[in-house]
Amino acid sequence: DNVVWSSSGDREIIPFAGEWRGVSGVREYLTTSRRDWDVQKHEPLEFFSAGNDTRFAVRVAIEAVNLQTKGRVRLEKVDLVTMEGGKVTSYSEIFDSALTERAVGAGPFERPIEL
């Protein structure tokens, strides 16, 4: 399958950031993102359609704790999804990656901040 999956941020700071390709890439993304984070909330808030069944967006509330630093992040993200033949062909999650970077201990703060 030719799915392209992407997530905001710098992969050197946020290991699940960047672009992932194919089913194996999506599996790696999911494994990597869940390895370092305890996702305590993943709540769809709104759905937007492009007027057809192939392209839509979802606004999602996220709360997660980094398992290494114990830094907490609360944010809203937007997922842009394209489907063809009942399968996801493109998925992009867009969020303020600076909040996540701070939770892993990177950024302008010496310690992770709780938001």
C-alpha cells in the first residue's frame, strides 16, 4: 500500500516526527510514538469534509506524558486524511511541535514544562 503518513516536528527531537511511507512505515510510526508517550487523551472534537468521501480533517484534543522526562503536553492538532478505495492514502497530523519538544526536555527551558 502506498500510504504516506506525516507528523509535525524534528525527528531528532521527536522520534515519531517526519514522513513515514507504506504499511511498514505506519507501523513504525505507531510503535515509535507509543514507545515514549503515555497518551491519556485522544479525543476527536470536530470533523470537516471537503464535500466528498475522499478528503477530510479532524480537530483532535491530545494529552500525553513523556515516559522519560515526565513532561506533560496538552494540545489540539488537526489530522488531514485522504482515502481511496476505503484505505488511507495520506495522513498528516499538524500541531505545535514546540510544545512536544519542551515536554521531551528540548527548547528554551532547562526542564520540561507542564502545560
